[in-house]
Amino acid sequence: MLTSKEQSSVTPSVPHKLEEHATHSPSNKLAQALSSPHQEFSDLANPLLIGLSGPSSSGKTTLARQLKRILPNTSILYQDDFYLEDSQIPCRNIPKRHKVTGDILRSPSGEVETHQVQDWDCVEALDISALRDALSHLKEHGNIPQLKSIQNQNTVGSGGEIESAIIDELRKHVLETVPSMKERRIVIVDGFLLFANNTKHLMSMFDIKLFLRTSFSDAKTRRESRTGYVTLEGFWEDPPFYVDDIVWPNYVKEHAFLFKNGDVEGDFDEDVCKSIGIKGMPKNCSNDVVRLVRWAVKSITEYIEDPKNGTGNPSSGPDS
């Protein structure tokens, strides 16, 4: 992980420029990758696509990397690798806040003072067309485009690594329960906007859809503990109160339809989730990575054993 740098005072907030990380746009990268696709597991037909979504800092990448240790023939495709170039990330007007208290600042006339900040947590920041092309290629050809991943250069939260004994136990269970998985290519797609209001056209591309949850408090604590993120052209550090003003409002806007009464910290709307085949993480998996992984493994094996009945119950799984 690159070391944190002092935040730029330039408005709008933009990533620090690091020439060693400069690269092409997602569309150009994808075109190059499709002409020379990754050959690992390419002889395994009928790839299984697992969509793993949820809010920022909900544990998606941690879960994806643990599942890769358990499931055979598995690769991970990160939605974060389909960000636009840094200069193309849209800016939003947000309130200016007191650096310590977070109180919204007002002018002498009482008007809310605002400033512009780049919004990395909206659908407009991503090349969704390139992602869809990659998924289509994967479903048709059974292999994953070989893209240089920026997400692999970013660290995840602490406490996400599971003991090898548990991994071995789950791997053995998977292979004994569903022997056919040895012959199947599995790709986990990790992304915060896979099942959103503005990306519903992507949903049908996934065989299994798992949605993680977290509270505003946990999301804020986890995200603010990170030093920043490698980008296509540099390094981004969240300005103060970025979760309050950008990350969480975007999450609510895009995913409230999955929850009863639009309360993203409440219960899933079972009818909505069942109608689109989403399995929502049980509440008791929060802050318990072992229980979370066991739930995900159970959800995946149930689907493979019986695709028609293996999806739809929002919180099915152990201790749900």
C-alpha cells in the first residue's frame, strides 16, 4: 500500500498524481485484454458468476479473498478496476464543515457554505459499459480478461484473514457436497454498485447475488481508518466527513429499494430480494468474518445443488 500523503488543499479535491501508476482508461484496457485473454481455467466451460455487493467498507473484498481460498478454480474481478480516469470523476457540491465538530458552516447571511469534491462513489465514476463487456466476454468464453488491477494494490481492513484450519474444513465440505465444482470455473465479481438502482441491467449477468450490509457507524469507522486508495493516475484520500456527505448518501439512494421502508440499517424487503434473486447477509454476520464466510459458502453450494431454489431467501444461511 502506498503511504498516505498530506491532503491537497486544492478545490475540488482530486487525487495526488503518481506517474508510476498512470495507465489507460478502462475501455482501452479492456479492448487490449480481450485480444489476449487470461488463459487460467479457460478449459472449464459454463463459468459461475458470483456477484458480491454492498456498501463501501462492508467486507466485500475480505469475503471475496477468503472465498478464493476455499472454492476451486476461482478468480476475482473487481468493479473498482473499472473506474474512469481521475480527471473524469464527477464533482459534487457538498456543505463545508467544521474540521473537528463536523458542524455545517454558514455564511453571515445564514446560507450553507459549499465546496466541490470528487464523487468516487457514484455510478458516473465507473465505466459500466466496459464492465458489462468484460462480464459478457467471461460468460461467452469462460475466461477472464487480464486487466492490471489497481484494487490489488489497496489493503482491506484488519481482522479479515481466517485460520487455515477453517479454510481447509470449508474447502473439504465444498468438494464433498458439490464434487462438480472441481470442473467449473468460478469468478467472484466484487463491487459496490452491482445491484444498484442505476445498474439493474447488470443483475441478470450473475448466477449468484450476495449482498453485504453494514451500519453507517461501522462504515464510517472502517473507511476513515484507511490511508487512501490507489487510482488509475494517482492516489485518493477521502476528505474529512466524506462518508457523511458522499459515500453513505449515495449508498442509500442506490440501495434503499432492497430494504423495508427504505431503511438500509433495517430488514431486507424479502419480496423484492426474492424477485431479483438477491441473498442478503444476516445481521448476525456483522463483524464476524467466520460466520460471514460460512453463510456465503452455504449460499453458493445451495445454488449449485439446486439453482431454482438456491436463491431468493434474503438471509438464508447458518444462524440466520
